[in-house]
Amino acid sequence: MTDVSTHTPHYVPRPRTTRGLRSPLGILALVLVVLILGVAIFCGLIAPYDPNKQDYNAFLEGPSAAHWLGTDHLGRDLLSRLMYGSRVALMVGFGAVGFAMFCGVTLGLLAGYSRGFLDDAIMRVVDAILAFPSVMLALGIMAALGPGLSTIIIAIGIADMPLFARLTRSQVLSVRERDFVTAALAMGARAPRIIIRHILPHILGPVIALATLQVGHAILIEAVLSFLGLGVQPPTASWGAILKSGFDYLELAPWISAFSGLAILMTVLGVTLLEDALREQMDPKSGAKT
Amino acid sequence: MPDTLKVQEKAQPLLKVTDLAVRFGEVRAVDGVSFTIAPGETLGLVGESGSGKSTVGRAILQLVRSSGGTVELDGTDLGALNGERLRTMRRKMQVVFQDPRGSLDPRMRISAILAEPLVIHGLRDKTAMADRVRDLMRLVGLHDDMADRFPHQISGGQAQRVAIGRALALEPALIVADEPVSSLDVSIQAQVMNLLADLRASLGLSMLFIAHDLAVVRHISDRIAVMYLGQIVELAPRDRIYAKPLHPYTRSLLSAVPVPDPARERARKRIILEGDPPSPDNPPPGCPLSSRCALRRELGDPAECEKRRPALTETALGHHVACHFARE
């Protein structure tokens, strides 16, 4: 063995910039998401009222000491309903997007890596699904499977899957041409290793960015489905259904729609900022500590 | 030198490329290339951009599909192997790319990059692996404390050392070095070239060294092949090709190399090729150089050049040239 002495300059660590989860926006995102997650998990303990219990002396009441965010047209405490509604929103948002991401990324990886016949077959099916407007498709699937939380998740997941498949495939097509993938092939790596170790990590950034957008989208589709009576069935609290029920009393009790809309906004904002911060955190070049 | 050459040519070659052709659609990137590399020998493959030299390297490594000809490594026809047998044969031939950073996965630490070929080929023992990674790092002149860094945290020269170390991890018999120093600073180029030369000598490696100019390959190559438009136009022992280039294309390439002697540099006559190389999807009939050849102009444009493609023929011991009119 030869020993080749060389000049190796000492590595100077770059200054730690406040990026990723340590940045102000990252901290805000963490606070929001932890808050909403906490509410979703512990709403049984912290909600001031039973979300379905009616107070016959307080219909459409404004915010007060007894009911912080007021009551709805059936005299139910809005704060408690929004707290319980976070469960539905998060389950649908993350569940549907998780389902869509898993299926879409898997299909996109297979299509982009194999090319040829399998690629054509997968992408035809994906394009066919994409041809339907997502709300229409989700509606159709809901109509076929019947209402319920798991059906919503599957319906929205299927409707969203093509976006992930297409994005993943296009990313794979560019990453697979990079030298380190060729190098892995030259080393004798099998396809699963190349796909999982060398391609997947490099396409996750854009996929996570898309997922961020889709979490908010999924929460909104759930609201639409609830609005049409195909979503989570009453009396279970869902932000979409609460928002919709507030429409009828917008002049009498604007807080119903306002606070449920605010809940949706805070969740979408928190998740978006968090994903953004996480993406920065995961990028080894950002200088953030992994 | 001629004696050792005879021995090398008689010995069973490690790599035997016969009539290799690669097409991308209508483009004939590689068009009937044949050569051998003996055990321990380094062949320099030189040509300008688009001459097909990198494609030859990739076709040998079975990274692009060839459309004709055979590649034999140690007597095994690589094109005929199925997936799993090809995978095991890949241990014997490894590659070093031009862009060292691009060839290292940016999300893996140096130690993981060096360990990967071992993992792929079934080494499971953690201690043995760590030992081997440390040996490899020393072998290519990297400090132990680099093991935990990411590729973007080391210099280009260091990254190329990592790539070389990774290529050596499986103890291959053949290294395809595809312009391994072209993207490095000139000061680093010499270090990496010396490293490759040292490793080749100490490990008995065969090497296909691809480069786009004759100056780089001079010191490391035993023989040199010059490519133009997908074909080898001249193939000769290193000293011969620099002393007595026969093909007009090789002559013009050599005339472009500056000489570090002011008197001789002033006397240096440059042979300038006219125009751009023809497009490989529509090569000229006959000799690929016929449209730009200085020798042909001197001879008064003989029709032969446009009619018949000159075959690569041996004019002197080990000196092959593809030209109808090339004479010493």
C-alpha cells in the first residue's frame, strides 16, 4: 500500500446561521403545530364543554366569560367544538396527504426509474385520475364508499395522488442522470438500493413542499365534503362543517365562521412554515445542525 | 520499451474491446472501436468533446447499451451477462468521473461513501468495514478526520481522492478514469495524477485514462489512442505517438501543445484544423477527417479520402493508424 502524503487544509466550520427550526419563523411554526397537536390530543381534558352538549339558554351568543368564542345556533360551545374539530382536520389533512404521498411517490419512483412499459402504464392511469377535478373525484369516491372519516381520507388521498406521482417522476428523471447515481450503478448496486438510498432523499424536498400545500388543500376539501353532507357526519365537529353552518348566521353571529376560518388558517400556516423549516433543516448544505 | 510492449501484446489482455458501436438514435457516438488493455497497462484515450471517448468508457462499464461489438473483461463477454452476473463482474471494473463532487452523493458522509461498495457486495462486519474505510482513506491520502464530513465540506481535490478510494474499495483490476482531473485546479491536477500513477504502480491496476488533451495523459499512459468522430484514428505506444505522430489529426493535436523551451516554442508550427467537427449524426462518407484534413489539402484533395473509410492498420510495431496516406 502506498502512503501518499498530501496537503490537507484544516476544515473551518461555517458559522451557524439561524436557519431551519431555529429561525424565528421555524419557532413560530413549531409553537403553532405543537399547540394544535396538543389541542387535538388533549381536547378531552382541556375543552371547557362537551362539544355536542346544547345550552338552551345560549343560542348564537357572542364571546363571553362562559363561552370564550361564543355559541352556535344549537347553543353548543364554539371553542370546544373547534378543539374537537382539530382532530378531524389533522387526521384528514395528514392522513389524506400521507396516503397520497405514499402511493404517489411509490408510483412516481417506479415509473421514473423503470421508464419503458411500466412508466407508460403507470402514467396513463395517473393522467386519467388527474383529468378529474379533485373535488369531483373525491365526491364520486365518497358517494361510492359512503360517508365516514376513513373514506374521506382515502377519497382525498386518491384525488391528490397523481400530483405526487407526476412530481416524483419528473424529479427522478433528473436525479437518475446525476453522476453519483451512475457511480452506484457502476458499483453494482441493485435498483432498490439506488432508488431508496440515492434517489429518494434527493426528491423529498419538492415532495415535502407539495405536501405542505396539499395538507391545507385536503382540509379545505374535507370542508367542502362536509358542506355537501358527505363528509364527517353530524354531530361530530368538523371545521368545514362549522364554517359552513356559520354562513347561515353570518350577520347574527359572524364569530362562528370567523373563528373556524381562523382555526383553518392557523393550522395551514403552522404546517406550511414547519415544512419549510424542516426542509432547510434537512438540507446538509444549509449549515443547520442535523 | 519495445520489448515490454511485445510481452504485453502477447499476454492475455485484461480488457478486449472489439468493434464497439454505440448509437443514440441516429447519432453514431462510437463507431467501430477496437483495442485491448493488458494487465497493469494504462491506455490513454484522447479526443475532443463529442468524439465519443466518454461513451466508450461508459459502454465498457455497461452503463450505456452498445449497439454492436463486444467488450470482454478477463475473457468474459460483458454484454452477454444477465443482471446478477454483471453485478458481480462490476467488482472488477470501477470508474472515476470528471466532476468529483457530482459523483459523490451529497447526503452521505465520506465514510459512508467509501463503505458503500463494500456494503453492496456483501461485507457486513462493522469492524472490518471501519478498518477498510480507514485503509482506503490513508491509501488515497485523506486525513482520518474527514470521515464524518459531507462532500460539500471538502475540496475538489479531496473529493476526487474520495472517488478514487471508492473505486479502489473492491480491488478492481480495471479503472476507467473519465477525465479525472479536468475539473480540478492545475495545482491539484498534478497531485491527483501522481496519486493515480502511484496507485497504478503499487496495486498493478489497468487503466483506461480518458482525457481531452494529449498533455495530461503523457506521463501516465503506456499507449495512447486518439479518437475522432467516434473512431480511433491512431493508436500507438506513448513515446512513439509524441515523437512520430502519423495521423494528420494527431499531428494537429500535438502541434497545439506548447513546448516549455522558448527557442523551440517559437519554431513550433501549428497545424490548424479548419472548421468544426462534422455532426456525428451525419458523418462524412469515407474518412471522418476528410472535410478538415491538412494532409489531404497538401496532397491536392485525393478522392480516395471521401470514398473509403481508412481501416486502423499497423504501420510499425504497435503503431496503428487509420489514414490512406499517412507515412512516416
